[in-house]
Amino acid sequence: MTLTDLPTHEAFRADARAWIRRNAPWDRLAKIRQMRFAGQPFDTEHEWLETARHWQRLKFDAGWACLVWPREYGGRGLSAAENVIFQEEEGPFAELFGPFMIGQGFVAPTLMAYAGEEHKRRFLPPLARGDTIWCQLFSEPGAGSDLAGVRMRAVPAEGGWRLSGQKVWTSGAHHSEWGIVLVRTDLDAPKHRGLTMFFVKMDSPGITVRPIRQLSGVSHFNEVFFDDVLVPDEQRLGPVNEGWKVALTTLTNERMTLGASTPVGFDEVFELALRDGDDGRAPIESEDVRLRLAEWYAKVTGMRFGVYRILGTLAAGRQPGAEVAVGKLVGARTTQDIAAYALELLGARGRAAADDEVRQFHSMFSFGAIHRLEGGTDEVLRNILAERALGLPAEPRADRGSFRDVPTAP
């Protein structure tokens, strides 16, 4: 990746900018801007989904959706550089990517790697157009950060497999048509070797989705119960008992997507620092404020070039390694630090949360907390970087051998 556009990229950027100016939902811009940091400006979830689907379908029909995907799967077969350029030009309208982030960012690369050709051609174009929404059924009550500890079972049955168990904290399951699910198919195999991945239709008999109501009043997460759900073997992704390898494909793309597409909040705090405060002085006149802004700018810049490095690796036909964890690890903590400092600059006004600007910084802080959990907690990502990037000794483990013998809490 270069710092400036190549001549071919300049023409591509001009085309993208012109198309977005003509077709973007400018009449919804004010609400869309409020979606930043998981804001909920729409009156209903249906309104949000329809706005997002309308924009996604416009992009797809005009050839601007999922640009790096092969043409036969709904994309244009373009480079990662062109995809970044379009995202830059899309600006605030990229917030409408939310309902499709899991499907396009996490699930689609997994389907491309492990699904059969017939399934790729059947499922990927509707996913790219926004006609279908997918969820990721990974976490369980006893398996979150320790994902390989999932206990939901799949047993062979006539016509395929019978799935039974519970998933939790499943984002968007209540409005998803399909999902990928990681289950245990062999209790006697070692923990990471007895797992298998399937994809399932979310309205299959035996699946119950229960939204989890959050303090904000919205329901983003869900509990999902599987009661003897029949899943055809043709909906298996990868070999039996090798689901951990499939899950790593999903997790790697999840961390790349979250690290590359999640806002940090620097623009918001910088704008706040430029405006006069109650004492008639702009906060940026303070050396302490300037030092903090400089530190955050350096982090944001480093994160951006880290993404460029990963894109360069992919463009060269190689797979990135543990470095994909850096963007999310640094970005989530930085978001919380920025939000907390902005609220400190706002003083008593910041504690009241009585206007949109203040509420945005409150949302930013909460968003950072969520971001530090999703896609791997800070502690998990630090271990990944320590062991796989820095070569430090692995932590002692008590879960080797048969999964059936792994100790669990009473």
C-alpha cells in the first residue's frame, strides 16, 4: 500500500465519489451519523435494517458491494487497495454496514474457504446484496474467551446430525436468516480436535432465539437454544472434528474486520478540544491536552498503517498472522481512554448526559468496553501476541488430553 493513490486508483476514487454523491441516502445522514459507537437513532429496528438493506442493495446492483470478492460470488474481484478507497469515500454511510458485518466480514471468508461450490454460488451473492443476514453462534455460558471449550453437542443421525445445546451473546440472531455454529462432535478427542462447524437455517425446527434486553433498552445479543435440531451433513464446513481450524478462519477475519472498521473517537475529541470551554479558552491551548492528542493521533496512525500492512500481506497472496489482533487490542482501549478524557474536559456537563454530544461520549465509552470483549478479550489477544508473535513461553494448561476429562466448575 502506498501513501498516495496510483493513477488507476485516482480514477477509481473519482468514480466511487461521484456514485456515492448521486446515490447515498443523504436524507438520512443526521441519523446515520448518530449510529457511530453503536448509537441507536432509529425509531425501530425495522427502520434501521431497511435503511441498511436499501443502501447495500444499491451498492450491489451498481457493482460497489464486496469489491474484493470474486465476481461469481457477487463481488468485482478488485484489490484490497480499491476496497479501502471505497470505504474512505463512503464515509459516514459505512455505518450502515452493521447488520452485514458478521456475514460479509466473518462468515463469507469461511464459506469461501470450506463450503462447496454450489453453496458458495447459492449463499454468497444474496449475502453480498444484503438480502440475507448471518450470525455467528460461538459463545456458550461456559465457553466465551475459551472458545474451544464449547459443549454443545452434535451426534450423527439419519439424514445428517442432531444438534442440542445453548449459545449465548449471539449478535443479531433475532434478525438473521442463517448462522454458522461450532459444536462438539467427539468428547474423547482433545479439546481442540473434537469440534465441527456447520451452517444452519435460523428458523429450523428446534431452534429458539431469545433476545437479551440490555440496560439501554435495545436487544443486540441473544440466547439461542438448540433442541435436537436436524442439520444435513451437506451443511458441514470442513472435515468432522476439524472445526477448530475452520473457526480460526472465522476468528482471524473477525479480528481483522473489527480492527479495520471500528471507529476510535479521535476526530470527536479533537473537535471538542478546538472549541472554547466554559472559561472561554479552548482545551487545546493546554500542553497536557496537546500531548494526549498527539499520543492518540500516533496510535490511530499506527493502527491505520497496521491495516495497510495486513492488506499488503493479503494482496501478496499470504495469510496474516497474530498481528491481526493488534488493531482491536489497541483500538478498543484507546476508544475508552478518549471517551473518558472527553467527559473530563466537559466537566459537570459531561456527567449530566443531557445533550447529543455528551451522550455520544458516554456511548463511546460503553462501546469501547464491548469492543474489548468481542472477538477475543484483551487478555486473550495479549496471550496470542505473546506466544505467536513474540515467541514467549505458553501458559501452563490443565486441559490437555481427552475433553471428557477436562476439569470443570461444579
